[in-house]
Amino acid sequence: MKMNDHLVIETHGLSKTYKNVQALKALDLKVARHSIFGFLGPNGAGKTTTIKLLLGLAQPTGGMGSVFGYDIQRQSVEIRQRVGCLAQDPRYYERMTARDTLRFTLGFFFSGPKSKLEDRIEETIQLVGLEGKADRPIRGFSGGERQRLGIAQAQVNYPDLLVLDEPAASLDPMGRHDVLEVMERLRKYTTIFYSTHILDDVQRVSDTVCILNHGELVAQAPIRELLEDDRRVVFQLQTRGDTRHLRPLIAGQPWVTAVQVGQTNGRTDWQISVSDPNAAENQLLDLAMTCPGVKVTSYGQSKIDLEEVFIKLVGGNSHGEQ
């Protein structure tokens, strides 16, 4: 299959069936060079299966794919020579240091002068922020430090494509923050293709997102475009007092399409969907503030985030096997 020069990964109708289970259904994937591509889906969506197919670790049942223009079935060795990969649960020789681990890994790829090898190791250690831990045994590393070492191990040979399988799934908020920072720093060196089910991470660092569900592609677009495609505009309102007259007043406006109301500790929380944001911006607050017996404590327009789009597309079913 002919490769588009702008693309690192391209598939057409790629599929995989295990016995009687179709893990991946006719996937058409396009990953641009020097992008951070978020491969998103609930557990069991087919993300790990796709990665295995792209790297030649599993054979497709149907369709075709290429990485750097190399066929994923016939030229997987050539592909893997240009790819760095971080497995979902990386394992190490616990007594070795981070520096020793990178030295060991780089030995498979690099045969030049020792000084050049050490320079590359040091550069990679700094890139992932492990300068203060590089010469300590890995057994004392935190989860976030282990993941950053895993990224360093995948990056140390300067790959043209970095494939990360759930790089922040088991980390605490600080560990996730550190890993995402490393990914952002790496974007100028390589293309990053990473699978995840953590929506906040995708929205923070990704240029483009692909959403899988039950092995089927349900969306693929630049993340900004994906969010803008959800035309629903919602205003949030918090009030105190008697709202019996306010609800029919708001619901009766021609630009209001839906009203959701909840009660919390004497406060009324409103989610008001509108078809005309300008009319809502000009009139909604005045309606609430002039209604007898009602005090407005909070008001604003709610931004649509990736979680809402994801739930809308996937429908909340996240069970299955990868």
C-alpha cells in the first residue's frame, strides 16, 4: 500500500478476530507525523490489539496497514527498528540503575564511540527528568519514575515513532502530570501514538484523537474539531430560595431546549441547554435575578469537554476484553 508522506501510520479495513470474538473491526486509521495521537477507548475496546497489529506482534484477519510506508505484515522488522515502545506494565531488573538500564537498552541499537553513547544516555535522562535518580537502583523508584524510565528506554534510540500503551493508567495525579509533561517535551523529536482511557490526559496533550468501542472506530478527528462538533451549549445556574415559578419561566423560553434541576443542601443546581447562546447570554441571568424569591449564587456557560463527547459516542459501556 502506498504511504502518504504526511502520515506515519495508515490502515485500511484492519481487523482481527480471536476464535469467535472480533476484537477489531475494519479500522481506518491515519496518524500524522509529529503529532500526539490519543488512541482512546474503554477497557476491551481493541487498543492493545491494534498496537500489536501495527508492530507485527499479531497478524490481522483482514485489511492492511503500514507504518513509515512499511507493510505491517511483511516488514515488521523494519518498522520496529524505527519505533520505541512502552508496554502497559514495564518490568525492570530491580538492582540495576536507570543509567545502567538505558546503557543496556542502547547497546542493541548503537555501536559508536562510548562517549557518544553516554552523551545520549545523559540527554535522555534529562529529557524525562530523572537526573537525581539516574544512579539509584530501580527498586526504589515510584510508579511515576518507573513510567518515565520506560519512556526514556523507548526514546533512547531516537525513534521516529513512540508507542505508549496506557502510560499513565496506574499513576497518582502527580505521576500522571510528570508523564504528560515528558510527552509534551518529546513532541518535537518524534510522533507519539498512545493508548489510554483517561480522558483528561487526552484533552490536555493530544492533537488528534481516535475513539474505539468494542473494536469499532466511532470517531477520529483533531481534538478541537471533535469538541466543536458537539453543538449543544449549556448554561449552569445555582440559586437559593423558592424556584417554583422560575422553572416554567425558563423552560418556556423559545431558545431553551432542555432544563435539568437538582437539589443540594438547600441549593438548586440548573443545567440549561439552549439553541441560541446569544439569547441565553442576554436574557437568562435577568430572568433568574428578577424572579421573586430567588437568589442567584452562581452563573456561567458550561464548556463541552471530551468526557461528554466520549459518553455520547460510547454510551457508557466499558466492559470486555482487549
